[in-house]
Amino acid sequence: MSGQHGELVAPAGEAGVLALVFRAGPLFCALPLDEVVETMRPLETRLLAGTPPYVRGLTILRGAPAPVIDVTRLLTGRDGEIDRYVAVRAGRGLVACGTGPVLGVQQIHVEPPDGPAALFTGVSKALIAAVGTFGTDPLLLLHSIGTVPDEVWAAAGAATEVAA
């Protein structure tokens, strides 16, 4: 169920998921709050050759190199305007998700597993946990950003060794 634009309301008796809501180009997206470490202004990012187009490069988060993912490019194939970095826990460390404006923390209703998200396959299925609404717009609840390729993590590790 949705309330006024900018509100996500879980139906009575359903807890939903506490999530950080943000824009990614034309999309409203959310990440479960327990995966989010912090949000910040965009930091200096160094380009990294040989990576997928959605990897903007490397930055330093909490003293360690971290990949920067352009969430708009990851989901739409188009470059996004980066207003904020959202640091999230991923398989091998922190990842900076480059996003549009962060809209706040909201309780969101998660559709059943056989709902709209069940139609996604491949990469989309790995990224999108559920589909909901944000006012009258669709909202994508994302899984943890675990889509960083091994070669990017290897480059981040090499950057750590060089820095030491």
C-alpha cells in the first residue's frame, strides 16, 4: 500500500522492510537498512580500466579502497547523475553505490516472492529482491550490491597493497 507521494506504508499487520530510499535516474530504489553503512557526498574516485561500464572506479571508504557502482547505469544501462554515495556491505568489503538524491528511511511493503519481482531473470533477479510503490511510481527493493566482478575486487586489493 502506498500513502501520499514520498510515503511507503506497510499494510496493517505487516511489518515490511526498513530501507533507505533513493533515486537512480528515473527509478526509485531502496536498500535494506541493515545493509547500509552510511551515506556521504561523492568522494574522489579513480577510474579503473577493464571493468564493466557500471563500475565508476575506486574510492577510499573508512581507510580502504572500495569499488564505486553507478546504480543508475547498473539498472538502466545509462549513466546516472551521482548526488550521494551509499556505502553498503558486500561480499568482500564495502561498496560505494553512486545514487541520485537520498530520500530517507522508510518502512516498505515487500510483495510476495511470486509477485512482480518473480518475472525478473538473470542479472535483474540477482539485483531486485522485490517491487513495490513509492507514491504512484514503482520502487525496486535491491538485494545487497554483490555484483562487483572479481577483477574489481582484485584491483581494490592491489590498491591496498600499493598504499601500504
